[in-house]
Amino acid sequence: MSDSLADAQRVQRAIRKLAGVSSVQTGLKILRGLPALPRENRFTVTATVGRRRDVAEIMEIEGEDTSGRNYMAVVDVGTSTIVAHVVDANAASLVGAQACFNSQSAYGREVMARRIMYGEKMGQDRLQERVVEDINRLISTLAAANDINTKDITAVICAGNTVMMHFLLGLPTAAIRRSPFVAADLNPPPFRAAEVGVKVNPRALLYFIPSIGSWVGGDVTAGILATGLHESEKTGVLIDIGTNGEIVVGNKDWLVACSASDGPALEGASVASGMVAEHGAIEKARVQDGTIRYKVIGGGLPRGICGSGILDAVAALLKTNVIDRAGKFVEGSHPALRFEDGQACYTLAQSEETAHKRGIVLTQDDLDNVVTAKAAIFAASKIMLDRLKLGFSDISRLFVAGGFGNYINLENAMSIGLFPPLPVSRARYVGNTSICGARMVAFSDEAYQLAGEISRKTTYCDLMGSNDYVEQFKQAMFLPHTNIELFEPRRS
């Protein structure tokens, strides 16, 4: 009788005290159930609270103590590959992870602009539906495998390039592919996951890591956060390999980023026997007694080859002179190489040596895609350094990010000219920094705020149509480069 505070204000008062927030809001659905729920549960309830920028929202109130069942989904929404993690919000730990090829690829695979053009002509509804279907399938599979009710997944944190975020939200993308390449939004606020069709808790919030520019997205912001490049005293380089490759140069005082459309070959897509980096993928390859030997993720018979295996295989073929410096197969150079109907094909594993009884091969088209991809990445890296008046020797650390697999042989990658010719000791493969940075944001409000600061601090450099990029790209269309002397210092 001494405290006649209304039910809603009583709950809000407790949340402000326990969560350390100043402003709390409540939806009508919550209010309608509030009088009965506490009284039916001896005034012991569990509130799920979501942060909507400066306001804490009561998303759900349940009877008794259900706080032990609190999960989040963290998603890397890539152009070619989508990766989902389900994490335990209480323990700040990974529950499970799964990846799949982005089914939007049916509408445009090699060049992201083609997918934008499809949306302009046919409408973006189908593109939006496809990416949501992929995300829902990954989350539901992980939830079922770990005995989790999707109702207990109360937040979804997404990182991805700017265009994929537009597709996910159903935002118009036409202006992004036309000069001056303007996005609809680089830092969307939290929305209801249900608004875009993501099937978790009906009131769950959908968060986005803010983008840097129209062609440098939140996946790169997450990568900078994950590698600590924004805190480095010395100048470093982050290269994130995806369908759109991104390069960031900088340190704690300044950061500059650009993108290069390299295609999906280095992720295992647009490759005849390519696959995502999962069980059954060839992830390593080396030359032994004139034959390429390989290692398969999870052991057993291979089902395909992922990005790290592709890089190793190309380096091995170059080393054994099965391909020349232009990336072309040399006829008669190896028994595993055959020419049929004008198409060259190198067999890595015969059909009887594979899980699906189909040979695993690399074709001339595959090699052309790899050479084009590596040329785009190296050209963008070289231009960024040139414009900043920096040389390779000024780079103290090279971070290589991307969904290659569990491992990437950096020396092999440098031998074909994918990365700047640095001492290997300065380079480090850091894996999928998009998902890593997004998980940091999921577990920490401080990291969430820092991601926003990084996106605002980083200068976006647009290379589209620049003459120096075209020239550098042409020079990089050889293995390792037209100027072979450029790579000599690394070998000495």
C-alpha cells in the first residue's frame, strides 16, 4: 500500500536500475498483458530489453525466470556467401555456425551491379525474399541442431556490404550504381526482424553494422573493429576478399578505404568445382612428385574446392609450369591436363576419388576468373598506397580477411600477385572479420558505439572509372605481375 506505482512504471523502474539505462519504452502488446502476468507469477518476471539507439525497449515480458534462454543470431550477409552464427547472449559464446551460397546469385553472380540491374527491371521483391530465405534457413537449421526455440532468439546482428543491406531491407539500389553512387542509408536504425521477414522472436530487433560508403559496407567496419586497425600506432592494411574486395589503409589517426569488384572466384563461387569452406572442401594443395596433393576440411573424400584451396592450386600450377604467367594452361605440360572442345581442364581429383563421384577440376575459365580477381585486388591496393604516398615498406602489418577456409597460405597468395609483396612475417590471415566484428558488437554496447565511430572516421575513396586503376589493373593481369621486379624484394 506504501508503493502504488503502476505496473508498467514499476517494471521500467526495475529495468532502469538493473540495466543502467535512463529511458525505457513499452509497446502496447506488452502493456495489455502486463497486469495479469506479474500476478500470475508471484511478481517474478523476466524482461527482454533491446537497445534502440538511446532508448531501451521492453521487447517481451515472461513469467518466472527465463533469462537462461537468451540467444542472438549474427549474420554476415555476403554477395556470394551468407554465414550465420547463433550465440548465447548470457555466456557470450558461440553455439553453432553455418554457411551457404547466396541464392540471389541466380540473378547476377560475377558483378554485383548486374544484380542491381535485375532489381531495377524486375523489382527487388524477389531479391529481398531470396536473402531472407537464406538467413531463415541457416538460423532455423542451427536452432534445431542445438535444441533452441527460435522464439528465444531476441536479436539479429547483420554485417554486409552496403548493397546487400539494401537488398535485405528492400531499399532502392538504383542510385548506388549511378554517379555519384549514393546509398539510401549507410546506418539504418534497429528494426523489427519480423518487418523484413526474419523468423525469430516476433519482437526481436534487427541491427546493422554501419557502412563506410556506397561500396564499402558494414562488413569492412566490422573488420576494422575486429583487427584493431583503428587502434594501431603504425600503418597497416586490411584486405577483405569477397565478391567485392575492400582495402583499408590506416592507423589510429586516420583510415582510408576503397573497393574493387573482384568477383566471387576466391570464395569458391563461379568456379566449376567451387564450394563454400565447409566439410568436404579442398582447403590446401601442394606439389609433391609432380602431382598436386590436397587436404580436405573434415577429412574423407572431397566434394569440391574452396578459396584457400583454389589459391594453393593456382600457385602450384604456376610453380610446375602447367600454367604460364598469363594464367593460361600450357598444352602437354601435365597428364592431368586435357583439352576438349577448345576448353582446357585440369583434374585435381578423379571421379572415383570424390564423395559425389564427379571429378574436381579447374578449367581455363576458372583460372581467368582467379587472375581477374587477384588483379583487381592488387591494383586497388597499389593505387591506395600510391595516392597516400606510401610504399610497401611503410606497411607494418597486412591483415587478410575473407571466407577462404580454415587456412590460407599467404606465401602462395603473394606468389601469384594477390597481395602486396611484403615479408610473410608481416602478414596474418584473420578469417571472416565481418562475422567476428559483428559478434563483438552483439556482446558489447561499447563495441556497437565504436563501430559507429569507425564508420564515421574512415574516408571512403571511390576508384570507379579512375584512369590509374585501369592502368594498374592491366599491369596486374599477369602472375604475379607484369613488372616481375616488383616482387623481387619479397623473395630476397
